[in-house]
Amino acid sequence: MRIFSGIQPTGRKHLGNYIGAISQYVSSQDRGEGLFCIVDLHAITVPYDPAELRERLYDTTAILLAAGLDPARCTIFRQSDVGEHTELTWLLSSVTELGRLQRMHQFRDKELAQRELVSAGLLLYPVLQAADVLAYRAAEVPVGEDQREHLELMRDVARRFNARYGGGEEVLVVPEHRIPEVGARIMDLQDPTRKMSTTGSGESGTVYVLDEPKAIEKKLAGAVTDSGSEVRRAPDKPGITNLIEILAAVRGSEPDAVQDEFAQARYGEFKAAVAAEVVGYLAPVRERYEELRADVPALESILEEGAGHARAMASETLADVRERMGVGAPRATPARGTSGTVDTVPG
Ligand code: TYM
């Protein structure tokens, strides 16, 4: 089974990214053929600094490797290295409904937050994301909860393409999302009604993967808790509920088990336990990261090799899509008696 996911090279990666997505990428290596794409072309849809983009791309690559992605067992590559993604975006834009793009939550949120230009790229962002996945005919996409709407759109685009051009065949695979049961939406520590992100309440609400242990302890000690004193999940206790979820995800256990274990504990004690566990979870990643990040030529060569694999897969899909859409010259047919990988005409 092919498994695909993408991650932006923007900002610093945080505990939400790690629990919701990166840890799933790592475990998916045991289940199928993984492709993990660092999506620099998505990152240019909002104002950004070009020199910074390159640096952040290496940061993200090194974090993925430090987390346990193994280039011998999966493909790690940079989106802009595989031109098929952008070509497929254009081709798929013709089967994407404009109104749907305008109603996407992330588009509307970013549009409102944007003080400068609201770019057409921001509107087309989900089509590029659809192209990322559909180019590989991936069956499964591990993501956090905030990507659900993008996945739905991608499924619709694939279905509409197949209905319009497939002639009864599933030319593009309609992918399934894989959203974890625990940790799909890690919340901000200072404002647990919003998701943890780099643009949230600020430094103290977000635990970064590369934070020093002291910083992690401080952030968790200062996490807002709720009225009452019980360590229990409840709709009116979003702060404690979030911490229970974090601890369960990091341990790979169930929130109920965490709740039972800390039923008699005070908030302070519980927060210290969460901090210790998160430190133990992220410390090895930070240590491996330092070494990997220092060797840019090695990172480049991993990305280059990954792009080679990815291109070989994506170009096959593109050739099919172009053929079905009647775009470009007809697919070449090899002369009789020779064998080739392209379509052959019987007889
Ligand atoms: P990005 O880079 O914002 O986030 C990467 C992954 O982290 C997950 N995530 C979270 N999970 C739990 N709690 C949180 N607080 C949290 N914040 C982020 C995201 O759900 C995501 O899985 N549009 C995508 C990138 C993308 C992509 C793709 C994903 C581009 N092409 C193709 C899948 C398939 C994005 O911005 O992710």
C-alpha cells in the first residue's frame, strides 16, 4: 500500500505536528511504501522570506530523519523537485469547483489573517495538496484533524476526474485519511480552545520539538488548567483534557488509563508528570537532529534521491492523466516486437 503525507517547511515543528503527524509517518514505514514530501511550494502562498525558506526546509528534513524516517525504507523529497505536482495541479483545477475552494476553512482563516496580498496561490493551495497525493495513487494519508477538509476535497477531485475521464476506471485512487484516535488535535497550552500552532498564543503555548528540557518543563508547568481540581476529561475542562491527551499519545496508551492513574493527583503533580514524559519523548529527537542538520550535503543527497524515486512514480500517473484528458501528443506506442513500459497496441 502506498502512503503519502506532506509537511510544510515553515516555522518550527511543534508537539502537535509531532504527535498528530510525524509519529504516524514513522510507524507507517512498517505498513507500506511511504512517501513524505516537504511542501515548499505550499509555503510560498503566504508572505515569506526566500532565504529562510531554504533553511527551514533543511530543518524539517532533519526533524523527519531524527524522528525515525529511514530513507532506505521510505521516500523523503522536496515538492518543488518534482515538477509533476504543479502540472497535475493545473490539470486538476479543471475538475475543482471554485465555490468549494472559496469556502474552505483554512482559506477563509488565512484570508482574514492576511494583511497584505491574498494570493491566488492561497486559493489553489488545496488543489496542489490534492495533486501531491493523487500523483502517487496513494491509498492512505496520515494527517492531523485540521487536514480533514483538505482530504475531503482531494477525494472529490479524484472522483470527479474518474467520472469525467476514467471511462469506468479508477485512474486516480480515491485516498483515505488516517487521523489518529488520540492526539489528532493537540491544543495550545495557553489557550486550549485553539489548536497548537506556530501562530497561536505565542512561545508559551507551543512546545517545539527542538525545545530544551527546561523550556518544555516551564511551558507545561505554566499550562492553563481549569477550575476544579480533578484530573478528568470534560468539555468544560479543555486544558486538563488536552494534557491527558498529550500524555496518552506520548505513552501510546489510552486517555482513560491516564485519567485513572492520576485520579487522586493534584494538577501540579500531574503537569510535572506530563512534562517529564514529553521531555523523554522529544530529547532523543533533538539530539539526533543536531548531527543531521549540520550536514547539509547529506540532507541534499537524501532529498535528491527521494525526488528521483518520486518522479518516476508521478510521471507515470501524469502520462495517464494527460492521455485521458487529451492533452499533449498521444502516448507513444512501441514498434511491434519490442517490449516497453508504455501502452502497447494489441495485434
Ligand atoms: P502542516 O505542515 O501545517 O502540518 C503537518 C501535519 O501536522 C498536523 N498538525 C497537527 N496535528 C495535531 N495537533 C495539532 N495541533 C496539529 N497541527 C498540525 C497536520 O494535520 C499535518 O498532518 N496542508 C498540509 C501539508 C500538505 C499535505 C499534503 C498533507 C501538503 N500536501 C498532502 C497531506 C497530504 C499542512 O499544512 O500541514
